[in-house]
Amino acid sequence: MLVEFSVENYRSFKERQTLSMVASEDEAMLSSNSFPMPRTKDLHLLTSAVIYGANASGKSNLLRAMQILQNIVVSSASRMQKGDKFDVQPFLLDAECQKRPTDLEVIFIHDKIRYEYGVSLDENRVYEEWLLAYPKKRAQTWFSRTYKPDNPDFQADDGYEWSFGAGLKGEKERIKNFVRSNSLFLSHAAQNNHPQLTKLFDWFEENLNMISPLISPYFSGLYTADRCEEDKEFCQKVVNLLIQADLDISDIKIEMRLFPLASEGKKAINNTPFPYWEQFKDMEIPDIKIIHRTMDSEQIVTLNLEDESEGTKRLFELAEPWLSVLEDGEILMIDELDRSLHPVLSTELAKMFNNPDINKNQAQLIFTTHDTSLLDGEIFRPDQIWFTEKDKSMTKLYSLHEFNPCEDESLQKGYLKGRYGAIPFVGGLNI
């Protein structure tokens, strides 16, 4: 369960900005669009959050920052080597910010325990890393490390001051010796099977799911195809989703075939020899067939997925993560949900997370969109609607809840009129 995520000095984010999934005291749709936070009677967490904003306002950077934190946790010990750089970029439009590290912090709940984990780093090194746990409602500092190379009162071979709390059991000192300036203690602890920290590492690796426009729909669709091939019951759920979306589809069929380059030999791509052909030799991938029935008979017509509409391909791409996250109670982050989807379909997909009969395991959805039809008080509470806006070239993140909209207010009309900000200031286009 995600409680909140904060980012500072990353790309368009100069000052600290926080996306909170904690529900306000508003009682509207509380039972459907939120769920009780474990170990407390008063607080609820939201099932979903939608983020609006003009192009280049920072919407994608927010999700990208969350993904960057996940990637660093998962890969810093196992895949990075000494001298490798982190994929972080500070706010470049301020000379002082260019010299300071990026701060990323997440508060989450796992196995009914709340944790606060954060890092401060630039592309070359970690400056701070810390983990707080609340197993008994009060904060326990399980570990922290701080880089202090210029402090005359501090002497250490690696330049770090370390602290371990009594709440963190098991090996610590031995694992600490594996940590590099460009790796995380949490990552090395999991690599060494630390019983407490491996569970938190697994939360980062398994519970955060990201779909980005940068990922080819073809490769994303392979996840759905693979799952359908392995799990016939899940495959039927995908078929039902496609049928309910009114896509004139009756079934899907998955067959395995050799990777195209492997079957065709070392062919050239854009007249350049493909250098990695041997890696794919004899590799099998799913061949996805979409089955239709003719209008006037029971005749079956089979089409390749690539011959279907962009909307059909997009929905097939989303099917596996969407259904799996709802099934497993995980977190799904999507940049540009509305890409190639009809507004009605985007709305129905989002509403699945706000339906306790479907979202039985407290899954959460966070997505960006330009689709203003979702700005509807019957779909989202004000605290679920967020905006990004540039202020002096830096991104500001804020919630519709701050505007205290009236119950019968037209949110879509108010947004398009600029009442909440976060829209482009276009004075007409002329060439």
C-alpha cells in the first residue's frame, strides 16, 4: 500500500513535492474509493489518483521519479558495478540545484507495518539512505547512512556515518562492508537474504508496476500473451475484458513461434547488420491471434494482433498488469492512460479500482491523463484528483481538495476554464 511519495531536485521538480494517497475527512465515496489504513481506525488510503497538467508540466516526471527509486533499489547491488552512474538528473535551471543531490522518499505499508524509506543521491553516489519502521506505531530507525567526507570530527574509510537501530535484527556490519558509494544498503541486505529487509526489497520489486509510453506496446503485450499461455482461467478473464469493451471479439488464441530474426537469419535492419541475433536464436515468443465471428454466420475470422486497431492493442497491453494488480493488491502506475483508448473505456477501467466488489485486495492506481471526462465528482473524490503546473519553470503538485469544490460543481468545465490551473496558456496558434 502506498501512503505517499515525495521528490525534490529531480528534473522539473526543484522544491519538495508530495503525492499523498491518504484520504481526507470527506465522507463522500469513502467506502468505495478508499480503504482503512491498517492498525488505525481513523485513516483511509485512496484506491486511485489521477494527475492532470499541461504538456511538459511534470506529470510524467513524477511517475518517472517513482520508477527511478524502484530501479535503483532493485538493481544497485546486483547489476551496477563500481563507477556506474545512477539515472538521476537534478533541476538544471538553477546553478545551486545542479550541485545538490536528488531526494526521493516513499512511505508505504507492507504486512500491516508502515515504513519510511528515502535516499539522497546524485548520478555518482548516495549521500543519505534511511529506513524508519513503525511495528508498534512509534518510529524506529532501523538504519541510516550519511556521507560526511569533509567533517573533521568524523573518520571512516568509506566516508559514511552509519547507524543501526535495535529494531533491525540479523547481520548488519558484514553487509555494510559490501555497500559501495553507488549502491544501497537495502539492496545488498536483500542480496544477502536479510530476513526483515528482503521483504521490503520484494515490495519494491513486486508491488510497484509501471506502464510507460516509452515501452513498446508490442513488448508490453507479450506479458499478457505469456500469462494467457500459462493460465487458461486468466486468459478467459482477458477475453471477457475485451468482449465487455465492445470490441467485436469472441476469443483469443496464443501460439508460440520463433523470434522473427532467428527464423530469418542475420537480416539487416535499416541496412545495418543486427549484431545481437545470436541472443535470440531458437527463442520462442507468443504469436497473438484475435478471433472474430462474422455478423451473418458462425464463421470464424482470425486476425493477428498487429492488424487490430490501436485501441484493441492498447487494451490487450493493459490487460495483464491491470487484472494482475487487482488480483494481487499491488500498485499500478500508468503514464497517459487515455492513449488510444475511448474516454468511456478509460473511465470504466479506472472505476474498477474504485469498486470494492472488483478491487477486493486494496490495489491502487496512479495515472496521468489529458482526458477531462474523468473530471467527474461521481467517479473521483477531490483528494484523488491532482494537478501539475509550472511555476518559474519548476513543477508544483497539488490536489483539487485544496480548492474545496462545491458538490454540484462541474469539475471538467472548471478545469478547462483555468479555475484550478494546470492548463496550457495558449494565445492561439499561428504559423
